[in-house]
Amino acid sequence: MIDCTRKNDAAELRRLGASSAGVRDEFGRGALSYAAEAGTVAAATALLDLGADIRAVDQAGTTPLMIAAEQPNTEMTELLLQHGADARTADAEKRTALFYAARANRAANVRALQQAGALLDVQDSRGYNALDDRAGPASSIRHTRGKSTAVGRRLRWPCRATTRPACSSC
């Protein structure tokens, strides 16, 4: 069934029925997470229609939304959000889907997650926020008073710092 998910075979998933929505691997990762990773929107839609748990987590606390947030396909992130995925859920390291999107430099997913209520100031187990955990110096996400937008290829804070700012306004 996970193979059907990766191949975007929604017809086969529907033929197999509701049992396909609950399949998990040895790490607790479900078919919906595999669809999110592969960007197979038709398979994800079929799984959701068959009752896949949108809030399911694997052993590391990773949700399908976190996996989708790392991928270039914004359509998958939006699909999961439309079906009730919680943008504020954190994994075992206290990282939200916003951390995953920022780390992968997915500005469109960052915007979608913020519109869904994701917060920039949430700190992970190391004390970093999503923008601190960005994908190195080539990030295209900009922090502006609690909001981020894509600009060029650098992270810019209102004070023009390119790393975590020392100013109190940021």
C-alpha cells in the first residue's frame, strides 16, 4: 500500500479501501506521510477520503504536514492544512512544520503555514526558532516583526542583521 502511495495510485488505494489509510511502517510512519514526502496529491486525497489520520505522528513525532513542509510541492501542504492539519503541532524536538519549511528554504510553504497560524517565535528543544533553524546563509526567508517573506537569497532582519539579531525590535 505504501508503494501505491509513492506511485500516486489513488485508484488502487480506493480499491483496497479504508485499510490502506491506516498502514504504518516499522517506525510508525503512515501512508499519508509517504504521500506527503513523494508529493503524490491524488494518493493523499484518496487516503484522506478513506479516513487517514491527519494528525498521525511517527516515533519521532513527525506529522505528514512537517514532511510536506520540506517539499517543493506547496499543493500538498495546502491540502493537508485544508483537511485540518495543525500548523502548531511540534515533534519530539519541539519543532513545528514551520521549522521544516524554513530549514528546507520553502518560502511558499512558510507563507501557507503562517496563514494557518504557525508562529515564528516558538522555540525548539535547543532554544532556536524556525528562522534560526533555516537552511544556512542562502535562505530566502525574511523576518519582519513576526512575519517572514521571500526576498532574494538572504535572511534579513529589520535591523539588517543576517544572523540572529542583537536588537530588541527583532
